[in-house]
Amino acid sequence: MQMHFIFSDNVTLLFDFWTVQTLAGLMLSFMVVLLLTILYEISKVWKSNLLTRVLQTLPVTPDSAFCPPLLSDTEADLPSTSDTSLTPDPLGETPPAVQFSSSSCRWWFLHSSLALLHTAQVFLGYVLMLCVMSYNVAIFLAVVLGSALGYYVAFPLLARYPKPHSL
């Protein structure tokens, strides 16, 4: 494997089955890598906007920090019927039932979505890095141009939500 940039239409990208040997195949690979890079840049803006929504729905009370996955909001508002005789309270008081609100459930949903988006973004970033490591000039230019085009397209979307954070 060469360790310098080459001008060739013979390249293997990521897997053995993605072997390009013609100019048409190189152009198709150029477009695929370009679109993946644009998607990567758009996902960065999407992640920033989603992070803003997560921070806006952050639960403020410690009681609403967790959302039970099997209870609806109306069931969660009911007092707990668990037996407290196993752990007696020295003052004779029963602990208050944990309240779960729809905002805390929404926060967990948004947080989980943000984690999945971050994972997909890391995966896509490494795939693009491996494409660049093919040392093919056309593929390298596809990543650079895709990054520029993706940023140009996605930048206006940053103003969609006011940012209470700085990244």
C-alpha cells in the first residue's frame, strides 16, 4: 500500500468489494464519499440543535431524574403501593413517591437520540477518515469538497434554535 497521494482510478475503499478500477467507478465513488461527507456536516448541525433541545428540557428537580420505561404519566403520578414495612422509618413517616413527568421522559428520549446521533457521527467520521487514508487524490478532494458544501448548506440551520450553550 502506498503512503503518499496518488492520481489513479484504481483504488480500494474500506472493503475488498469496493474496488474501483475505472474512471466511471471512481466518479461514482467520488459522489458517494461527497454525499457521506455532506451528511456528516449536516449531522453536526443536527446534533447541536438537538443538544439545545436536550438542555432546554433538562429536568430541574432531582425526583424527576429518571423515567420509568413501563409506566405512563398517569400511572406514574399515583402514589407508590410498595410495602415500606421492610425498611422502617425511625420518624414513622413514609417517603414521598417519586414523581415522573412527561418532561423528564422527553428529556430521556432526547438524550437517547443525542447519544445515537453521536454514535452515528463518530462512525461516519471514522469511515471518512479511512476513505482519506486510501491516499487517492479524488477521494481526498471528495471529502474536502463535501465538508465545504455540507457546512455551507448546514450553517443556516444553526440559527434555528437559540443556543444556551457554547460548543
